[in-house]
Amino acid sequence: MSATSAPARGDLRQRASHGSPATRRRRRLPFSPWHLVLIPATIALIFPFAWLLITSVETPSETLHFPPILIPHAIRLANYSDALASAPFVRFLVNSAVVAVVTVLCNLVLCTLAGYAFARFRFLGRTALFAVIMATLMVPFQVTMIPQFIITKWLGVHVLAGVGINHIGALILPNAATAFGIFFLRQFFRTLPIEYEESARVDGASRLTVLVRVVLPLATPALATLAALTFLDSWNNFLWPLIAVTSTNQMTLPLGLATFQGAHATEWNLLMAANVMSLVPMLAVFFIAQRYFIRSVAATGLAGT
Amino acid sequence: MTANTVARPGPRQAGRAGLVRRALDSEQFNGWAFVTPGVAVILLFGAAPIVWSAVMSFQKSSLFGSSAFVGLANYRKMAHDPVVAQAIQHTLIYTALFVPGTMIVGLFLAVAMNRKIRGISIYRTAAYATMAISTISEAIVFIWLFDPSYGIVNYAFSKVGLPQQQFLNSPSEALYVIVAMTIWGWTGFAVVVYLAALQGVPQSLLEAAAIDGAGPWRTFRRVTLPLLSPATLFLAVWLTINALQLFDEVYLSTQGGPLNATTVLVYYLYNQAFEQFNFGYASAIAYFLFLVIIVVTVIQFRVGRRFTYYRS
């Protein structure tokens, strides 16, 4: 974060005695004029969250009132227990967390192994395999979802029920390794100096040891980025769970919430209480690891440039 | 350490054990061993389905029934399906509004937030928070905000003397409500990308422009904006790909209605595949969507290249 542009420019202009009276008057404001823009913008960004929270503690009659009641007469926390009583949100939360965490771990292991091999080893078929992986990166999920559904169904019936339709395993296995993750880590590994790895090899370390002991410690920023992006993707995924899971106790939060909305479409207080409960864990994770999430998203943006 | 490795067979002891050991240590073996688990997942769930759904798009296949080849029948059906025409129209209108809208909001906020003033971290956090909310949570909140009878937006409208609106219940307004909710949901992402790019703009160039007598607006137009062009191109492409795949918000808020007013391509595809179980027809639509994405992305890169400045 370098110094800001506006004050620096203002200083220069004054020093070069180009400063107009208007500029000077503006600089005498006790606060930056940008606050006048940012405060309304921030209110607009925050307002949906605030209104969500307010509605979640209102009574049904307060929600069904026009004009809307901006300040509830009493804080009705019973909405939360009522919502919990009519749908297993704790279960949804646990399912979401299990799916996201296991997917992240699988991706870190599988994409590291594959990305490293594509970056450093010469083996038969490397170029062809890598080309196939890159091709899948470009295809939208909608093209593959129908066969993915059929394959998952078949696997559940003939191989292992835990990865079949209607099990949370079905939400993990198809995303256990991603083309993006392999590509991303391969690009990263190629930027590392190979000398450390070579000297470790000369000392007699196996290739796996070199990867684990020498390369991975240098790769923590890239791994953190991949973990953050995979986590966000998995947590917010909706279309695939909607297709693959129908029984309530296997649902993740977005799907559980959508199903709950279908059943309680006009009980706004319950719906908003459920929504708050679905939001808070992710907001908490997001703010605790804000640096990683922000850096990861910024990194994809900058990498794309 | 090397002195103690007596147990290891040296080159002179190259018996069968040595051969096996060397094979186990080769780039061939390790390469395949390392890539196999990850690549297997991608081949099974990513690559094979691409081919399979291409085949299915030439078949009349469903979840239960047999699959017979029908040639181009699915594609011909698509060309004459009025809902597909509507879906294409809605998808393009949505994309044309959502992508520039998000980019303008994101650029404006990022420029405003790219300075060290009091409370800046609060402002930034407010924008980032929209990234943590799932599409489903976002859609539920916005359905409530825009509720025709009890919604707070209609209340605000009545306060400023505007007529009450039906919003998501109105065929002429529903799509625009979805545009609004998704712009809000993507604001944080656009702000992060633009803020990162803004922080890469060298201070010296801005100062040079100021010395040459350029005002703040001209400096922004002529120096900052061109330096942001790679981020702009990235956002344009990324947001477009996501916009063409709009589904979650439509599924939750309108189910494609009212009167198909919000039926977008992916919603119709989902409907055909998993509500009507016309896998063949749905696959044809999916491939059409793929084609649209490729064409639009290629055009964006072609056009974008002319306006993009890379410093390195």
C-alpha cells in the first residue's frame, strides 16, 4: 500500500504554485472530501446485512407490516430457535465445513503432487496430459454436469455408496483435484530456483522428500492462495449439490437454506434468522483470514493481467 | 549423512535391487506416480464428461430410457425453440448490464478507497464483506428488500413519491432486480481486483503528470486508467464468463418466471436436464452455451488487446 495519490498531487501543485483557490479551500476541510462519497457507498453496501439482521429478530406481524418497522419493539431471539427446530442448520453447517475442508486438503495434496511433476519431471505423455487438463479448464461446468451426475450415480451403486448420489462424498470427489489448482501450482513451482532441489538430490533425498522438505516450505503463499480460493468455491457451490443431494441430512448450507426458503417463503423472520446463521460462520472465517482471501483474489486478478 | 548410507547399494552392486531402486527414483516413474491421483479425478469428472456430453447432444437420451442417435435433431429443435431464443436474449441483456455495472461500481469504489484516510479499513471491509456472502444468502436478502408488499425498497420509493413496483413479480422488472442483486454481490471482488491494480500504479508517473499540469481528472483518464487496463480486461472476461452462467439467483428468486422473463440459458438447461430429464437436449444447450462463452471471450481478448497496456 503506497502513499495515496490525491494529497501527493495536491502538495506538488501547491509547490509548483499551480494551486487554485478552490483546491486550497478544499484542503482546509477538517476531513477528506472522499468521506462524502465513501460513507453513503458503505451504507449502501452494509444495508442489506443490517436489514437482514433487523428482520431476523422481528415478530411475524412486524415483518408483514407496511411501512416496514425499522426498529423492532423487542428482540425476538425465538426466531433462531424456531428456525433451528424446523431445519437442521447445525447439520448443514457441519456438512458444509466437512465438504469444504476435505476438498481443500485433497486439492492441496493432489494438485501439489501433479503440479510439481508437470513442473519438474520429464515423463512419457506429459505434454499430452497437461494439454487435456488445460482443455478442461476452459469448459463450463454446465457442459460436464450431466455426465458427472451419471458417473457419480454409477459410482455410488457399483463402487462405493459414500461417493454416490445423495452422499456428501459426491460433493467432494469430483472436486478433489482441479485443473486450476494443478495449473496454478505448476506455474508457481516453475518460478522457484531449481538449485535447492538439485543439491538435495545430490545429498541422496528421494524426489518426494525433496518436494515435501525443500519445495513446500517455499510454496506456502501459493498453497494458502489455492486453499482460500478452493474454500470459497466449495462453500458457495450450489448447482452441483442441488443436483447431487436430495436428502436433508446430506445438504450443505446453501442448499439447506434454499430448501428452507422453499418451505417458509413468507416467514421472513425465520428465513432471515436462518440466513444469519448461514452467513455468520463464513463471515467469521473470512474476517479471521481476510488477508489470505483478499490476497488470493487480488492474485488471480493480477495473474490474469 | 552420505558416509552412513552403507545399506544403499552403490552403482557397483547394481543387481536387481539396484535396477528397481533406480526405476523407483526415475523421472518416468515419479512423474506418473505424482500426477496419477489428481489427473484421474480430472479425467473422470472433467475430461470424459466433455466427450460424453458431446455424444449425448446427438442422442435422444434421458435418465431412464435408452439412447438412440438422432443426428442434429437436438440442435435443430433448439433453433426452433422459442424459449431458447428468449433465454439467449435474457442472458445477453443480463450480461450487458451486469458486467459494465459491476466494473463501474468496483472502479469507482476502488479509486475512492485507494487512499490513507481515517476509517479506510472500515470502508474496505464493508466492500470485502460482500465476497463472503453466498449467492443463496444474497438472493434471499434481496427478495426481501424488493418484496412488492412489505419490502423496504418500495417503502423508499413511496417516500420519494415513486409509484409502487412489483419488482420480481413483474415480467418487465424481474431481470433488473437480479442485475442489482448480483452487482451488489460482486462488488467486493471488483474492488479487490481494482485496488490491487491501483496499488501497482507507480507514484512517479502520477507526479510527472501533475508537474506537466494535468488536473486530477486528466491524470486519471490518461495515466491511471490505461495502467489499469489489464485489470479491466481480466474483470471484463471473468465477469462475463460468470454472467453467461447465471443460475443460483434465478433459481432461488424467480425460477425463470414470471412468464419466462428471467429464464436464462443455464436455468433452461437445468430445467431440461434435471426437471424434464431430457439429457440429450440439455447437452445440446450446454454445448451452445460453451460456444457462446468461447466466442464472447475471444472477441473480448481481440478487442481488449487494442486497449490494454502491459508495462512489462
